[in-house]
Amino acid sequence: MEQKKKHNGFASGFGFILAAAGSAIGLGNLWSFPYKTSANGGAAFVILYVLCVLIIGVVTMVAELYIGKRAAANPITAYKKANKNLGWIGIFAIIIPLFIICYYSVLGGYTVKYSMNSFSGNAGIMTTFVGNIGEVILYTAIFMILAVIVVMAGIKGGIEKACKVLMPALFFILVALAVYSLCLGEGVSEGLNFYLNPDFSKIGFNEILAAMSQAFFSLSLGMGIMVSYGSYADKKINVGKSISMICIFDTLVALLAGLIIFPAVYHYKAVNADAAINLGGILLMFETLPYVFADMGAIGQIVSFFFFLMVAIAALTSVISLLEVVTQFVIQKFKIARKRAIVFVAIITFAVSIPIGISLGLVLNGNNSMLICGENWLDFFDKVTNTVLMPLGALGACVAIGWFLDKPKTFKQAVNPMQLHRALVEDGLQLGWFGKIFAVMVKYVTPLLILIVEVFGVKELLFTAQGFNLNGLGIVLTAYGLCIVCVIVYFIFFKNSQTGTNQDELKIAEKVEAVEEERKK
Ligand code: PFF
């Protein structure tokens, strides 16, 4: 009994991998990746994407996971433990997820609605559904409650257990649907051609940027997810192997998603395939695909149900991870029970998700009366977090590990990656043959590449084909303003106070358990 109580993290290494893969695999894989690939040079984009995963993704993920693992604490404490002057980076790792939960849950709600409604037919319902605010709020709430139930049960009893069932289910549905789609016959090769035909002439700087930022989002980097999950991972897990598996799963799922979507769209010519696909993201998933499913006849209802169930599962396991980071911090900093912490976080994010749902519904119905900086609220939140803040979070993780973990005595030591390599091995980061490469990458290459993503992402917001974009400026200023507020909040409230650890959380849980047992008597 005593033995069991000492550990409040993942029970097994594989449980950790499934949970982290659950965070990574989400809407980014199932819809962004396929349409971005088709629009940006097919297989040429895939090659680029894989390179980004290898060069930036893996390195940043190792850095984040290791920061969490060595500290066994929430991101703010974890960054403080990496270097006492860096705790402020951790606050980004909590604020960014808070924002993402708000809009991701609205889309999660859509997927729940579409899977449940599959047997009544989803074709043509998009504008009426998204415009029906009551219904959108209801489904957002259902989606969030599902995520809250899982997070409430803790890491081992909630997240790990849920992911052990949900992730295999997701893989199974994915493979089954891909096989089905690839066996449709006519139109399949046309679809594959549209999706993967390599067009290297399309690859330019913008496509490289697109691949890099897709890799960040898809791997859940630049926020506290991997720091937080890493903090709950068993000390004995093999960091390198775990991360390779997470990245392989994530990329595989993204590739397979396209193999379901494009052959089916081209086989059932219910819609003008090229035009429909080029609409991208939301419309491809919630408008085009339902017509394709409707064309499949009776079996289409089943295919539709499983398809949207799969997307809902993917979104759910991602939101669970986002909720967990914030909840972990609230529990540990404010010393409150998990149940209270998650309810508090859920209420705040749900409240913000309401105007997001309303704004998106209006825009999809052609009504532009509720915009911020020229964008519907969802895109506004998405740009603030993904374009501006996420690269900063990732940069923070790499710089913390690459430059501030070790305490070199001379300048020569400070700039020498092999010195960092030795320091990391001493600190406990065993990466085998990859160790030396990692040291060079995390110190020089990856931060530089991330900086490029940040600078050009911002530039793209500020300058469009029409010239300087005031709306883009609004987005950029909001994001950087938020950074400044976060840092001020950190220095006023968190810098000199205890921000808690997983051990504190364990003690709180034990106290709650004791009180509950007392009450039962
Ligand atoms: N990785 C998820 C996806 O591909 O949809 C989205 C996501 C989840 C991003 C969690 C960030 C995050 F922290």
C-alpha cells in the first residue's frame, strides 16, 4: 500500500507514451496535415515535414520532457529548478494551453455532434448547426465534461487508463478506414495523386515555415504538455526511445488520415473535389466529408460515425493534456484538491469558449459582425497562440537546456556543446549515440530555426500581399502584450513563493483521501 502511494505519475512507460501520443495526435493530424500537404507540394511537403520533426520536433520534445522529468513538478517549478532565473518561462507553458483549450473544445464539440448525428445524416447541416448557439454550447460542454471526468481521476487512474483504451481504438478505426478508402477503386489513384504527388517546385520558404509550425502544433510543443507529462513519467523511462515512438505515431497518423480523406472525396464525386478540398480545414471536415459519407449509402452512416468518433477521440486526448498542465499548476501552487482545481479551470475555459463558438458560427454563416482584429475569435486565438507564442515557448525550452542548465566556468566551456553533453549526461539525460548530436542541436541549430519560425510568422501577420496589415499588428501586439503581463505576474506573484511539486500534490491527494475515508466511517 505504502509503495503504491509514493508515486502519483504514470504507472508504466508505455502508458506515458500513449498519453503523450494522445496529446500529440489531434485535429492537427487529422485535418490540418492532410490539407496542408495537398496544398504545399504533396510528398515533397511530407519529406520537409519529417525533416522538421527530426530537426526541431525531436530536440524540443527531449528538452521539454527532460525539464519536467528531472524536476517532477509543474512547468513553473520545473523551469525554476532548471535555473532559478528561468521560472518565468513556465508561465507561458500554462497560459498558452489555457487559451488553446477554449477554442479546441468548440471544435471538439463539433466532432461529438457529428459522430452522434451520423445516423441522421450530416450532409448539409453545417451552417444550421454552427449557427445554433445553444447546440454548439451544449456539445462544447459535453466534450469538456468528458475531458474533465478523465483529468479528475488523476494521471494513473484517469489519463493513463483512458489513453490505454482510446489510443488503440483510434489506431484501429484509422487503419480500418484507410483500408476501406483505399479499396474504393475508381478515384483512389486520383485522390492519392492530389494528396501526395511530389511537386518540389512548390517548395519555397513559406512551405518550409508551414512545415515547421505544423510540426510544433502537431507534436504539442512550445507549451507545458511535455514538461508536465514528463514530470509524471517514471524516472526510469528511456527518454530517447519514448520520444521516437511518440513522433513516429504522430507522423503515421497524420499520413494515414490523408489516405482516408482524399481517395474517398475523389471516389464519390458528390462535390467538386478540388474546390471542396481547397477550402481546407473546417469546411473540408464538416461540410465536404459529410456529403461524401452520404454518397456511400447505408454504410456511409457507419463510416461517418467511426470517422467522427475517431476525430473526437483524438481531440479529447489532446484537450485532456492541455487541461492537465493547467490543473497540475493550480493544484500544486494553490494546494487545492484535484477535483476543485479541474472544475475551476474548466469553468473559466468553458466561459471563454462560448463567445468563440458564437463568433465562429456567425462567420461560417457569412456574418462578420463578431470579429477581433479582422478574424473570428477562433482564428484570433489560434494565431495569437500558435503563430506568436508557441515558438517562444519552444525556444524557452531549448535555451533553458542548451544554455542555462549547466554552470560553465569559462566562456570556452559555455560555447562548447561537448561540455553541455557531458553536463547533461552527469545530470541524468542518457541519450546514447544521439547525446552529442542533441547537445549541438539544442544549443545552436534548433533555437535558431525556431527563431526563424517566430520572426517570419510575425512578418506574415504584419505584411500581406496588400501591404501592411493593421489587424495583424493587433494580433502581434496582443500576443506580446500577453507575454509582458505574464512575466510581470510571474515576478509579482510566483518568483519568490513556493510554486509546488508533484510531491506536494501527492500529499494533498493523501489528505483528501483521508478526509473522504473519515467521512465514510
Ligand atoms: N497536438 C494537437 C493536434 O495536433 O491537434 C494539438 C495540441 C494539443 C496542441 C496540445 C498543443 C497542445 F499542447
